[in-house]
Amino acid sequence: MTIPQTMRAAVVRDFGRPLSIEEWPVPRPGPGKVLVRIAASGVCHTDLHAADGDWPVRPAVPFIPGHEGVGRVAALGAGVSHLEEGDLVGIAWLHDACGHCEYCITGWETLCEAQHNSGYSVNGCMAEYALGNAAYVARLPEHSDPVAMAPILCAGVTTYKGIKETGARPGQWIAISGIGGLGHLAVQYATAMGLRVVALDVAEDKLALARTDGAEIVVNASLDNAAQRVIDATGGGAHGVLVTAVSRPAFGQALQMARRRGTVSLVGLPPGTFETPIFEVVLKRITVRGSIVGTRQDLAEAIAFAAAGKVRAHTQTAALEDVDSVFAELKAGRVTGRVVLKLDGQ
Ligand SMILES: [Zn+2]
Ligand SMILES: [Zn+2]
């Protein structure tokens, strides 16, 4: 494969300013790395935070955002023996981790303190080429559709892992709060995993989407008695509650609708804190648990559901040059499903 000297990339130069489309040198893969020619790059809420620099640890500018990158391996760095040129792979948020800390050796590499994150601490996938770490890129089935697979790399694995973390078993109820880019996939994963789904959102069109994705019951989260409705419909509350919403009231509501002995799993990341009613948590023996993306094994499982046709992200495509208008739409909450930037790879 002939690799050009330069590539188009969406670049964050200053926080809170529009991204610029620039010609950047195509990076060369060092030992253990692969160069990937990007075919599709999903846009995630985290990319907005990266570009605005509003999280406690900021990326160093200039940088290329994006951590839902799908494409084919264009070049191998030294020592890479389990991948070949032309393999279809995915670059996810967990770019790499140290491989030897207590978290890495116990299958919790997502908690490694020395991890690098794509599109944040290392350049990401909103470009024609991106580097991946060969030991951490996801293998994708040869004939998968890059646009359909891109959202699985973050939104998919994050919700799949979050559902696992509730411990809800097949036949039990899970309440999914927030039916956006994450939540609409959560409804599909939960349904495919044999769980019964209650979906909550403040927007009726998103609730309608949840129904088509498999939710048995939908409840408008803005109703005063929303939590009570969930408790009544599920005969005592949901065994698992997954909060993908980025509004703080959703967190208190999630605790109310959990069943006795239930687990509330949090994946949405609004700034700030939320009130935890101690009496309710203690007397009902509720577990509140954070969940962050997923390990390589979780990712392989999440991909398998998508490859089997059991989960499919609702996507709209846009060009790399449209990245700023996509960010604006996402910020305004006007995106249903996921926007994927389509590039020339594949
Ligand atoms: Zn993401
Ligand atoms: Zn580690």
C-alpha cells in the first residue's frame, strides 16, 4: 500500500474554538504500533469535552480528536506479528495501557493509571490516518460496515459493559435512563442479553426510538411520578439501572427506581455531584457503581453482538469538513443516534 506524506485531519488548536481542517504529516508506526487508514470515525460527547478543554485534565493542543475509528491496517511497526496489512481494525478510547500494573494484570486495563486515550492524550481518528497500538486495537470481522461498527467502539462497549456491571440477569428488568447515542444502543444490548427494558428520556421521539429498539415500557423522565411508574411497571423496581443521561436529576431518579438489592450503574458524565439518599441506599441495599468504557474482552463481546446483527447503531454520516456543525448539533442535543464522519479508507 502506498502511503502519502500528508493527510487531512480535524485539529483542535484552541479550546472552545472551531476545529480546523489541516494537512498533517502521516505518522509512522513505531515498534508495536500500526498505522490505520481511517474509513469511519464516530463523534462522541467526550470529543466535545476534549475540544472545549472542560475536563479536569486537559489534552495538550494541538491535537486530533476521535476514538471511534474504523479502518484497515496500512502499515505495521516493528514487532507486530498478529496483524497484517489490510486487516479491518478499530481504534477505541483505550489507546493502550501499561500491561503490568495491578489493574492491567487482573483484566481491568480500563483503570490503568498509565493508560493513553485516543483523541485525548494521543492523536485520534478524525483524520485520514491514525496510529493504533497493535495489542489494543479491536479486530473487526472482515466484511463489517465501518460506519455501523464505529459507534460500537465507544458508545457500544460503554453501554454493554455498563449493563454487565448492573449484574441484571436474563428475564430481569433493567431501566435505561437517557436514550441518546449511548442509550439507544443500551436498549438493544439489554434486549439481546435477555433483559426486560424500561426506557426513560425527556424527549418523546427518543422514547419512540427506544420502543423500536426493544423497550417493553417507556416512561417520560420529566413526569413527577416517573420513578413510581417504573416501580409499578416492574413490580418493585428495576434490578439494574443504567444512567447514560447527562442531566443531574436523572441520577437521583435512578436511585429511586432501583429494586431492593439492585445496582445502579453510571456511565453518563455531567459535571458536579448528586444527592444520595442514605436511608434508601442502606435499607434497600442498593449498589451505586461507576463504569468506564470496557476492556478489550468487553469490546470483543460488544463487537460480536453487532457483527451478529443483534445491535445496530442508528447513524447519520457527515464529512470530516462538517465536524464543527456536527459538534454544534451534538451540543444542542439535536442528534438522534450517532454521527459518523466518513473518510476515504476501505
Ligand atoms: Zn466516547
Ligand atoms: Zn496498567
